[in-house]
Amino acid sequence: MSFLSNSKLLRWKPSLHPFIPKPSLPFSASTAEHLSDPDPDPRETTISTQEKKPPLPEPEKRTVSNKDKLEVVICRMMANRAWTTRLQNSIRSMVPRFDPSLVWNVLHGAKSPEHALQFYRWVERAGLFNHDRDTTLKMIQILGRYSKLNHARCIVLDMPKKGVALDEDVFVALIDGYGRAGIVQEAVKIFQKMKELGVERTVKSYDALFKVILRRGRYMMAKRYYNSMLREEGVEPTRHTYNILLWGMFLSLRLDTAIRLYEDMKSRDILPDVVTYNTLINGYYRFKKVEEAEKLFVEMKGRNIAPNVISYTTMLKGYVAVGQIDGALKVFEEMKSCGIKPNAVTFSTLLPGLCDADKMAEARNVLGEMVERYIAPKDNAIFMKLLNCQCKSGDLDAAADVLKAMIRLSIPTEAGHYGVLIENFCKANVYDKAEKLLDKLIEKGIILRPHNSFEIEPSAYNPMIQYLCDNGQTVKAETFFRQLMKKGVQDSVAFNNLIRGHSKEGKPDSAFEIIKIMCRRGVPRDADSYKLLIESYLRKGEPADTKTALDSMLESGHLPESSLYRSIIESLFEDGRVQTASRVMKSMVEKGVKENMDLVSKILEALLMRGHVEEALGRIDLLMLNGCEPDLDHLLSILCEKEKTIAALKLLDFVLERECIISFPIYDKVLDALLAAGKTLNAYSILCKILEKRGATDWNSRDELIKSLNQEGNTKQADVLSRMIKGKEGSPLKREGKKKATGAT
């Protein structure tokens, strides 16, 4: 395949044939003036353009400096601007003549295949240049490299129409393009098309075809074309042909066929070269045939064929594949002693093998050598393997050196790399080093990088978050975890550690904000975390927020301890939030917590004293249903003493309705309080209920009540009460005394 060298391009001088654009295309007035001029002066072109405005947009006037070659400027213009008529005129105004050297260089330097194709077609359609074999071949190679195969095929088949002779190199480039795209059948059709079009097929086109079909594992097809090449067309294979065939057969795991081809190669007196031996050695290692590979390596050196870096790397790779790491190290040392420098593939092959063999000291030395030579491997996954293996061996300093090596080799470090070190530093209780790594992780925003192959694991970030929260650095822990949250992490352990940390540091609001996030995302919350949060609010003296935290705890399905209920109720009660304390008490009773009854009595008393009688009666009813009847005698007595007669009346009425047992002196005390307060009708009403429920009574002030009723004009009520008392005097008096009722009937 022929190419124009740079030196040839620079020496090329255009011929002095006249430049005539196609008349079918639009052209400016200045162009029309120059049709009769075989070699117009660029300065005259500029003057003419200024004097007569063309119908097309005026092209930009650009001056090309000596430092910038003309093709470089054109490529830059195409890369930075849309392909428009204005851009085309700008390019045309700069170029006095489009010659093969310039066109080839522009195609070669184009930033994209689209730019190259646009320029290729434009110069031809505009009549600026007639493509020859070299520029056509260059365009096909570019299109094939980027799988623009339909365009490439059309250009090849149109070559005879444009007066450009077809040759083998053009078809080889097209076959190679189809091979890159993995379209074997089209590559075969193009190969067959060569014969139809009268293009001679030499070993060059056969080599291209073999490479395409063997890359896809079509070894039987390759054998057929190989036999056809020998018998029908009489094309003699070269060493390069056999190298391709051997590579393909080993790739398809056809060992016997590869051996026969090698024997055929030797029978034709074609001597193997270093590529042949490398292919054979690599092929034998595919089949774990170590001895045969070693013999070939010795044979190669015996024929004075110097092994290259690929030879040694192939041997090294084979030893690693069969687990003979000592043999690999021996080859590595021999390679260096022969003055052959290991490359990235060599290091990428050796280091994982050393890790698998637990030779971590040797791995550390090889890594140091790789850094010293500044050779970065193609597969960055080996660094993760090195980190894990060094940590597993307990050499954390060597593991830290792996991370430093990545930085020195300009290999992007990822969150997973830092995570391995952080996890193992935490396990070794070396938290100061782990924290320094975490600071770099946060500062550089490594976690937030969009294309991390290795993310930090929970086993790494949870111990670190717990350590920070236990040592007064919960804010830093939260900053770290919020970056993880942006990557979709919803770890309940980390969340709960943050809650505990903020609570211990006296920042319950921050802790509660974490709980809200957990609620929104459906992350489970721990009972201990809620307990610490509530205790933090209590220490801060914010009982209202304590109640909110308690509600969230109950919604999460956690049952607070009796002592926690007591602390919350006491805090609310002391803050004067009696009704809120009452609601907490209600929750406590409903959850089956029957302790703290002394607080219950205080709350009921406060509710009654403040006039929240209905709420108090509801709480008493709930207590009785749950087998926790309060001291009703005490409540009634206190209400009477405090002259809360209406509350006492309602409570006594509730007692009578539920048929609760209280002592008779309490009845009398309530009646005395009502009578003393002038509430004669209320006293009359409740006394009637007492007589109905408890029978006769010896209340000392009953006659006084009848007298007061008569004086107030309530004679009917006085008469009814008198008859009820006389009727009950003959019946036995019900004085059962005070009993503990187990519940309302």
C-alpha cells in the first residue's frame, strides 16, 4: 500500500494547468474574471472581491502565518464552524490552488470523518480538485476506521466513472473496514467483487480477508480460501500470511490445524520470525502446554532471533496462567538483564499473578519499578487487587503506597480505592490515617464522580461514620454521608449513627432532620436512636419537640420504655403542658405500660382543676378499661377542697354512672360543697342518684337541702326528695365501704 510521506508532500510542486471550476456550480464575479487567467494573483483576487460584491456571502479574509500550515488552518476552521457556504468561500479565498498534497493533508488532519467527507466531496463538486488514487484511498481508510462503510463502498465503486483506476490497496482498505465493524459477509463480497472488476488479488488481499474472517472465528472459511489461494489462483503465502493464519487458529482453539500450518510453512522454506514464535508461544499457553512453549522460546533464541518485549511478556503471561509465578519472575528478571524494558502489558500481567500467589513483597517492588519508569497499566483494576491483597497481608503501609502510586501515575483514584484503605485502617484502630484519607475523599469530591467503577462499601464508611460520631465530629460524618446519599446510598446503620452522634453532641434538631430524611426514604429507624434523640431534647429543655420525636418513634413501631415515658411526661408537666402530657399518658396506657401511676394522678388532677373535665373523664375511662383505676376518692376530695364543685359534680356523676365504689364520706363531702356553694338543684340531682344507686343515706345536711329548696321556690323537688328519704329509711343502708373496682360495668 503506497502512502505519501511528509517529506514527499513538502517537496511536491503543483503543475501549471489552468484551474477551471465546473460551470454548473454558482461562482462569484471575481471567479468569472479569473476564468481566462491560468494563474491568478491572490492579491488581485482580493482587490476584485472588494470592488464587486458577489451574490454569495463575502468570505472572510484570513492571513496564514508561517507557523501555521495551510492544512492545519483549514482543519481548525472545519472543526470550529458549521459547514456552510460561508465557510467554503473562506477556505477558497485562502487557497490559490488545491493540489494533491494539500487535499491529502486536510483529509489526514480532519477532526472527524464527517469533516473529512464534507471536504472530500466539496472540492470535487466545486471543481476545485479531481481526486486521484492517493486521496481516494485516504478517504476510504478514514471511513473504514469509523465504520462509515456505505460511503466508502460508493466511493470505491464510483472510481472508474471518475477516471481513477481501481487497485488492490483500495479494496484491502474496504475489506479491513468491514472487518473492524465485524461484517464478515460484506468483506467476503468485496473480496469476490475484485475478481469481477478485474482487480488482481495478491497475497495482500488474501491476508486482509484472513484477518477479517479469523477475527470472527470462521476458521473453516479461512481454510477454504487458503486452499483456493494455493490451488486455483496460485498465490504463494508469505510469512505474514502464516502469522495471520496461526493467530486465527489459536484464537479459535484449533491446535492441530495450527501445527499443520506451521509444518506447511517450514516445508515451503519460510523461516519464522519473532512474530511467528510469539504467536506459537501464546497459542501453546492457551492449551496449558508449558513445555512446548519453553522449547519454542529456546528454539527462537537458538536461531539468533532476539526475543522482544512481546516475547517475554507472552512467556510471563503463560507462567502466570498456569500458576508458575516463580517462572514468571525468572522471565521478568531475564528480560531486564537483556536490556528489554517491560511495558504496561508486562506489569499488568505480572502484578495480578504476584497477588494471587501471595507474593506481596515482590508485588510491592514491581509496583515501585512501574512507578519509577512511569508506566501506567491499561487495566486499572489491578490497583484494586493490589490494595485488597496488601491489606489482607496486613501491610497497610504497602497498601497506602498503592494509592500513592496511582496518584503519581496520574491514574484517577476512585471512592472504592479509598474505601479499602479506610476500612482496613479502621479495623487496625488507626483512625487518624483513616480520617486523613476521608478528608481527601470529601475535599476532592471523589465520591460524586459520575463514572466510578469502584464505589466505597458499607464496611468502609460505616466504621468511619461511627468513629466520627463517637468523637464529636458528627458534622463531618454527615457531610461525608450526604455525598454518599447523592449516589443513592440509604444505609440505616449510617443514618442511625448520625442520629446518635447529633443527639450526644446536643444537636437534636440536626438529628431529627436525619430522621425526617429516613422517613421520606423509607429507611428503618432504631429505637435506641430515638431514645437518644428524646433524651437530647429533654436535656435541652424542649418538651414540645420531645413529644414530636416520641410520635415519630411510635409511628416507626417502637415501644418506648417506662422510664422514657416518665421523663417525657414529667418534662411536659413541669413546663405547664398538661394536655400534651395527658396525650402522652394516653399513649402510654394504650401501649400497655402500667407504671408511673403517680404521674397519672397528677395529670388527672391538673386537668380537672383547669376545667378540662371531659378530657379527664375520658382518661379515667381509658384507665379503668385497662385495669388501672385511679384514686377517685382523692380526686373528689381535692376538688371539693379547692371548691371546684362543677368538676366534682361531673366526676361524681361519672362514678355513679360507672357504678364505681367510693367511700360514703366522699358523697357527703361533695354534697356539702355543692350546698355551701349554693348549688341546691345540683345537690338535689346528685343526691337523688345516690339514693337510687346506693339506697338510704344519713347525710347530716339533707334536711338543710330540703329547706333551701323550699326557700328557693323549688317545693316540688323538696317534696320529692322528702318522700324518697322516708321511703329509703326503712330499707337497709348500703355501706359497703371503699372497694377497688376492676372496671366499669
